[in-house]
Amino acid sequence: MKRLCFACDLRDDPIAIEKYKEYHKSGNAWPEITDSIREAGILDMQIYLIGNRLFMIMEVSETFDSVKKAEMDAANPKVQEWEELMSSFQQAVPWAAENEKWSPMQCIFSL
């Protein structure tokens, strides 16, 4: 199993942040989205929030392929609808590559 971590920011708008949190409460994410996450080989996913900064931890299978996941997402209209909706709340971190919403983080310490 591999662990991948990413960062993303939300628009600094308390009302938008609360709406985003509501979409991500247990049972509120669309079932097509959680199904697509599992089908891609993501075993566990958690998103943490402080201020307007998001931190996502993904536990993935050894066969997880981010390119294949992106292709699956692009071919799934419901995932595209969800991504468009979430993009209305999100913004890239200052260090993001061009057209990158969730930026990969580097592990600098492990116990």
C-alpha cells in the first residue's frame, strides 16, 4: 500500500467553506464519486481542513495508476459534474503547477 498526500486551497469565503464541508460530510458525497474513487484502487481517502487549506491523504493499492484514474474521471460525466462543482470552491495553492488543482506534497519526515 502507498500513501499519497496533496494540498489544495478553498476560496477564502466562510460561507463557501461551510458549503464545501457540507458536501464532504459522511454520506453527502455523491455515490458515483465514492464508487469511482474505490474503482481506481484508492483504499482510503481523508481530507483535512485548516483555515482555507485542504490536505488530502490517499492510501492506494500497489496497482494504483494516477494516469488511469484521470482517464476514468474524464470518461465519467458524473465525476466531471462533481469536479466542476468542487472547482467553484477550490483554488490552487500558490506553488501549484499550471492547471493543477490538488498539488502533490513531499514527505520530509517519517517515524
